[in-house]
Amino acid sequence: MSASKNDDGIVTAGLAVIGDEILSGRTKDRNIGYIADYLTAIGIDLSEVRVVPDVEARIVEAVNALRKSYTYVFTTGGIGPTHDDITADSIAKAFGVGIDHDPRAVAILKARYSDDQLNEARMRMARLPDGADLVENPVSGAPGFRIENVFVMAGVPSIMQSMLDNIAPTLKTGKKMHSETVEARVPEGQLAQRLGEIEKAHDGATIGSYPFVDENGYGTRLVVRSRDAALARKVAEEVRLLAQDLKPDMYREL
Amino acid sequence: MSASKNDDGIVTAGLAVIGDEILSGRTKDRNIGYIADYLTAIGIDLSEVRVVPDVEARIVEAVNALRKSYTYVFTTGGIGPTHDDITADSIAKAFGVGIDHDPRAVAILKARYSDDQLNEARMRMARLPDGADLVENPVSGAPGFRIENVFVMAGVPSIMQSMLDNIAPTLKTGKKMHSETVEARVPEGQLAQRLGEIEKAHDGATIGSYPFVDENGYGTRLVVRSRDAALARKVAEEVRLLAQDLKPDMYREL
């Protein structure tokens, strides 16, 4: 494994979202949020996401940067049968290995398509970088793959999700992050200073502050996160007391 | 300007989405798709997106990589009053300049908050890197800013959107990308080979192929894109004829 591993029980991941259609706005990505939730739930920290176009050099650059920095890398998109599906070739290039039709992947496609359906374009979906292992695709057959610490998945959300279910049991996971959310009917600016003080006083916990506006005016959601569940609860209690303590001083203009 | 500019009428952009809450899944990003649509519509190519955590070194690294590669860089998130709002400091560091309270930004906050409301935390929102220009925020007052080719915006979608409206008229825009969409009731794998041939025969046009599944089975949306509107129409017509020409050979398993 070329994966960089942390020794402190923290497992990290990078995600490369591959596709011109996301960058043009034509398709709205639904994979980033899903993968973020999924990894958080199993104790893996998603640490960086890059969205890159269907351009080999750009995919190679992103995957090589991410795989050196994080325990695992996931990619979505670009593994179908068309000319713009260049992820497998790009990953082979990133690892400096060859690429060819994989007999296991060919067997899957042969079981799914008749001989006249299994044209050259569809056979492209069986091309895997040397040394890759298959990731099963129960939805539409054509597999994803794993090479070292990089997992290559489809872009179609339902297929990506089924692949991730197959990948998850093989992953090393870390200490889970615990989070506690406090909703304060107080604008962020009124809480800010004391929040910072509370965070500073508690090593190992962070407090995220997310302002919102709804029909009742301004409010702030405060998310305490820690790998230590007891610490998360303790800090959340302090934040709760702070929020109760403060009367909202509304903005002049609402 | 340190912006790298293209001489071929193409204007590019990178986007840095800043925030732990996106990477943890707690907040689902709605800005990437909005900005992608917006820039495409005004003739700017969004070429890369990076999502990074609220960590100074990571923000500096992403912004410096993006601002050297693209005409413009946009950032979202991390410009509020709390301890986790470190974007302005990180941008100052990326440019190697100082940061201080900006008199124009202070005046905006003073007009919005009473003296006892304008605490130290809120005053943080008036800290701008040296040499930055303000980006107006009609929603909640606290401004974004521009330094060289980097535009720093809020993360709250309604505020980000109003800032982008203020920024857009100041941007150089390129030749617009024209797109034509053809929906084919044919699985992607059956179209793939001839699509690739059509694309190859037409320099200056690309064909994106996006498979989907609905209640009627498999289909493929084909998106022809070109900066030459006539060429986009011509290629789309060829794709339309191809799609009509083919009878669907359905997957064995649906």
C-alpha cells in the first residue's frame, strides 16, 4: 500500500468527482454529500474533495495528489462505455501501470450481454489497470475497481451507492466522530467570542457555527464534534448554557 | 493581476468550497451547482472545484493552486464572526500580505449594528487582507472581498448568490458554450462507438453521454457542446439521426 496511514486511529479519505457535467452545472452532484455522510458514519474522515473534468492529465494530477495525502481515495464517474469515459485509463497512468481487458470483468459482461450486444464499446468497461481488484456492481453489471488505496466507482448515484456498500466492509475505520447539535435563537455574532473561548478550553473538541435565517429570524446551529463522546456532551452542555444565557439582539434589518 | 489568462477567448474559474460541515456531510453543498450554472451562463468555464476543511494550511494550498491555474477563483464559506471563520486570514497568508480592519467594512457594520451589538467578534468580519476590495452583501451586511483574481464569498447560499450578482458585471467573460441535448431511448453501450466517431470527426465540439434509468427502462442523454453554435447544432443533428437509427437492445436484466 502506498497509502499514508496515521497512527493515531484516524483514517482519512479524499474524493475525486470526475465529470464535465458537474462543472458545467448540467448535472447537480449528489455523491459528495452521500459519501461524506457515509464515511462519517463509519469513522472515516473525508478530508478533501476535488471535482475535475474528463481530461486525463487533470484526473491523474488529482488522484496522485489525493492518494499520497489520505488513507483512501474514492473516485466517481467516467467508467462507462463511451469515449468520454477515461477514468480507468487515467488511473492506470496515475499508477504507471498497464491496462487491459480483465478476464473477471469480461466474464461478468458476457453473463449480462448476448454476443451481439457485447460490442467493442461495452467491452471497454472490462478494461482495468494491471493489479486492480473488482468492485461489484449489482445494479448494472460493469464493475468498479480498487488499485492500492484508490477505489473507482460509477457516477450514477444508485450504482455508486451499491458499490460503496460493497467496499465499506473492506475498509479500515477509525475512532468515530461524535457530534452534538445545539440550536440557538441568537445571531452568530453574539455567540462568537464566548464560543471561541469554550473551544479553546477543551482540547479534542471543535465547535462549528452555522448561521441560518428562517421565518422567526436569525439563529445559529452549533455543532460540537469530538472523538470522545463524553467530551462532546460536556462541551455541548456549556454551549447550551451559553445559548440560554443570551437574549437575542436582533439585527436592525431583518 | 497574477491571473493566468488565456488568449483564445476562454475564461476559466476555480472554486474553493471551505468548510468542515460539507466534508462531514452535516451540510449538503448547494453552491457548487449554482455557481457552475451561473458561470456557464455568462461564458466562464468552471474548471475545478476543491472542498477543503477549516484549516489554514489547506485553504492556503488550495487557493494558491487555483489562482495560478485559472483566470478567476471563487471561494465560499468561513467569513463570519466565529472562531472557525478563518478564510480572510488564510487568503492574506496565501497572498503574503497583512490583514486588518478595513475602514469601509467597519463603516458598513457600524451602520448595521448599534455600538453594544458591534462586539469584537462581529468586528472580525471587517478584517480584510491588505489591497482587497469589498464585495457588497445586501443580505446581511458583512462584505465579501476581492484580492487580485480571487473573490471571497459567504457560504450561506442566499448571501453567496447576492454577492455573485454583484461580482458578475466586473468579470471578463469568454465565448459562450452552446449546448444541445438529445435524449435517446437506447442504452449508452449501444451508442458508444459511433458517438466517439462523430465527436472525432468534429473538432471544437464535445459529446457528453449520460445514462439514466426511469420507469421505461434505460436511456441516454447526449449533450453536444461547442463555442460555435452552428457546429453544436450540426453535431446534435448527427447524434439525433444516430439515436433514431438504433433500435434499443435492452439489457437482459432490467
